[in-house]
Amino acid sequence: MRYLQLCSLLLALSACSTHIADIDVACEIDPQHNYLLKWETMPKIEGEVQIYQSTNPERFDTERPPVRTAKIQTGYILIPDTLKRQRSYFLLRFNDRDEHVVGARAERLKYIENFRDLGGYTSKNGKQLRWGKIFRSGEFNSLTASSIDRIKNMGIKTLIDFRDSEDVIKPSPELGLDNVINLPGSLHYRQNLLPRLQKEELRRGDANLFMQDLYVAMISGSKRAFKSMFNQLLVEDNYPIVLSCVNGKDYTGFAVSLLLSALDMPEEVIMNDYLLSNRYFDRRRTAFDPKDCCDDTQEALSLIQTADSRFLSYARDYIRQKYGSINNYLEEELGMTPEKRRQLKAYLLH
């Protein structure tokens, strides 16, 4: 009898549960600036998904009718960007129970490379990185009026710029940033690299070693910049924040890997975010044009412009060998004590 009562209780709890399936959602912006929302459920379920739209990922007016509804079985829906100058986020409610918030990972901003939102990543403990709180990007040197408007409407307050002094150009005051903080990586690697490319001295193997050495050099040579970055990330009034360097790939990519580690993100998440630079960085927009160079130099430059998993893996393995773990490095060299990490998680995870 007690067994039957327990089974009845479990069935009742199951019926009241808000969880109906494992659901993955994603959002992209197409070339016409429409939002493409996609979802997949496991197991497959039937029913309706209600879609609410907001410019604030923390607030959705679910008392008003949804902007769209769709059959769950369709797996996607296209929503025109009617707001134009503002970034949209979406809450998807499946069968009036499971809710998921999503935004477009990357904004299509003209003349800004590799700009993307770090929101939506899930930590080892099941916590999600808040949308619209922290972004990563290439440099902000050239902006169209529409890009300026869109960035301003994201409410970004702080730009942390890892460019070395010779690369720094102040961003447009029209962006209305409260804080522009230059934390140079201090390796000046672009100054050392350009003459070797111009003289056609680099081969693919040389480029691979150059990049591996660069990433290892960041561990000690740029630790002051990364320590200062975490100090700024621990100031709540600084958010939203964008982390930036020339292409948003190397200094920024390594800095973001450290941030995601401090937030207890899985290795797969950290690497996948790093590799997204290959999708959102246009290699044609570089200071050095290799078209008249020999094939070996062109291959070398192509590798240098790539976010290659070997570069980041090599650096992270080096940290583990020298410090025992990434966490030890974060605490011993960058000052990220357990208490500071708890504070950072409180700001960025929910």
C-alpha cells in the first residue's frame, strides 16, 4: 500500500511539473535583419509555443498577447525586425509551461567585426549566463550611424579595450559610453608580426608556433590586464560591458575563456565560443593585404587570422601544467578568490 501511495505521489508531482521536455532554442539574424528562432525538443512533443518580444532580456510583458505563436512541431519561426534600432530578445513559452529566453548571438553591425553576446551559455551547475550583460567584439574604429544607434540602445556602459597602445583609437563619443578602459595586453605582437609578413619570412609552421607562443605569453605577459578586467567585472554599475581588441579574437578570445572558466562553464562551451570567431570575423578586413605575396605567406596569414582550437588548448594545458588547474591560475595570478567568483556569478548567472 505504501508503495502504491508513493507511486501516486510521484505521478502527481510529475503532473504538476513545469518541465515537459529537454528544449534547445537558438536565435539568428538573417541578412535582411529578420530574427530566425529555432527550437528542438527531446522527446518530440506537440502543442503550441508562444513568443514574447522585449528589448530587455530580464523583462517580458506576458500579460499582453504574444507577438507570435507557432506549432511546436514546426521547429522555427521568422520574426521581422520591426524595431530596427533596438536589439530584441525573445521569451518562448512551450505549452504554457516551459520558458526559455534567447537572443541573437551575433549582431550584424556594419564595420564592427566579431561582435557578439555571451548570454545563454549554461554552466556546469545548470545556471545560465544572462543575455545582454556582457559582449565581446573587434575594435570600434569605424561605425555607421545605424550601428552607433543600435549599440547605444543596448545600454552598454563600459568598453574594456585590450589593444596595445599603437593600435588604440578612441571610440566615437556618440556611443555614449560611461567608461572606456584600455588594458593593453602589452605583447605588441602585431608590431613584431607585420615586418615578417611583409618580408615573406613566415611559413605555415612558423605561424603555428608564433600563435602558440603568443597564447602562452598572454598567461604571464598579459596577466595584469586580465586581473584588471576581473576587477572591472566585479563592479556592478559597469554593466553592460563589452570586451574588445583589434579583431576580437586573440586577446579578447583568451580573456573570455578565463571569464567563462571563472563562471564554471564546461570546456566544450569555452572552446565553442572561441571558435565562433571563425564565423563572425571577416578576414578580408585586415591591415595587411597578402594578395601579392607568395602562397606560403598567404597560408601563414590565414592561420594567424584563424581561431584554431590548438592555440587555446595549448595555452590552457600550459596553465594546468604550471599551476595545477585553471582555477589555481585564476586565484593565484588574477586574484579571483572563491568569494570574488561567487560575486561574479551573482552578477552574470541566473
